[in-house]
Amino acid sequence: MAFVVIRDDEPFENALKRFKRKVQQEDIIKEVKKHSFYLKPGEKRRIKEALARKRLRKKMRNLQRRFNG
């Protein structure tokens, strides 16, 4: 769980920025979205495979740019 200690001389906006950054770094939002609804095991597998294909295409595209560029 993310928390931020607000100092006496610190504006609230700065503390809020630090809190948002900390939440983003700890992937709390991603976890909440992942657990907000149920996915069947087959659907979960298809999504995982699609993400793997997407990562592979991106990796191949970057390698191709590196060797052609």
C-alpha cells in the first residue's frame, strides 16, 4: 500500500504528485484493473498470448530498424 508523509512546509499539490508517482511505480492501478472483473482461464490465456505476440512484433521491428538503419 502506497502512502506519503506530508511535511509541514510542503504544499499539498507536491505531496499529491509524489503519491501519484508512487502509485504508478508500484503498479497498483494495474492490479486493481486486473482484479476488477473475472476472466475465464481460456480468455486469460488468449490475452496473454496476444500480448506475447505484440511484444515479439515490437522486438522484431526494433531489431529490423537497428540492422537496416
